[in-house]
Amino acid sequence: MDAEVLFLERCNQIHILAQSLREIDILDIGGRLRQLFMDDKHLISTANKDKIKLRFEVGRFSEEPDPYEAYVVYHSLEDGVDPYLPGREREPLVLNMDDFLAHHIMTINGKRILIKDIISFTSHVAGSIHYDPRPKKDFEALSEFAKYFSLGGLPRGTRILKAIARVALRGLQPLVDDIKDRRGL
């Protein structure tokens, strides 16, 4: 399949999966995001022939990081990753793709969890692409936390994919539009 068509199809799949309430559908968002953003030959760079500058608007924590962050058991943006949900009063951060992936969205037992960590965790541990019952040390905290704590019936680290997907799709829209325009779609 052509990279541009595959890119458009993956974006469409993410949109559909993000509407679901089923855990498996939401989990599968992680694998699609990995293919778009993080694979060695990720689809964004392959499909972005016109070198469109992509920007991602994200929510942020209301306070600067605490110097005692090592003592934080759990803190998460959850839906607040998407700055355009009702009730959000802070200006969003506007990030390039690398900064988007490196955006801090959760802290578990003093460990900062970034967007790319959630994508990797759901892709390589939780089952979106691979399932690993004994995850690497990098994913232990998130894996253990997800086993025992949920929100809206979904494990922590999975539910947040819905907000990440909304932000990602908005940021990718200029590339989607460019490809559709060039192809007459």
C-alpha cells in the first residue's frame, strides 16, 4: 500500500477507535500511533513529502513540577492532555512532533511518564501490537499501576490514549489536508 494512503487510513482508524468505549479498541490506538509517530520509518515522515510543519496543541499541568516529585504516587493529565475539552482555562502548549512525544502527562511513584511512554507501553506491553507479561523495567510502574487502578472502567495508561489521539489527529490535519489536496480526494 502507498505510504500516503496508509497514513490516511491509519488516521481514519484512530478516529474511529477513539470513539469506542471498548478497551481493545482504545488499546489499538497505541499501535496505530506507534506506526505514525515512532517506528523507525514512521508514516508521518514517509507521507510528509511537502515537509508540512506539524504542531500539536496539548494541555499541561496547572503547576510547575514539584521539587519533591519523587514522592508523588500518582498525578495525571488524563483527558486534560486535550486542551479543548470544556472547562479548560489554560492556554495550550504548542509543540513540534518531538516535543509532543516527550510531553509529560503522568507521574507514577516519582517517574515521569511521557506521551511516547504511553504509546510504547500500550504497543509493546499491554497488547496493542505485542503483549509482555513481564515488562522491561521502564514499564514496570505503569504496568503495575494499570493492573490495579482504572478510570471509567479502563486501565490507567489505556484510557489516556483517547485524549492523545484527539490531539494527534488535530496536529496531523494539515498533513491529511495536503495529501488529500494533492491526490484530489
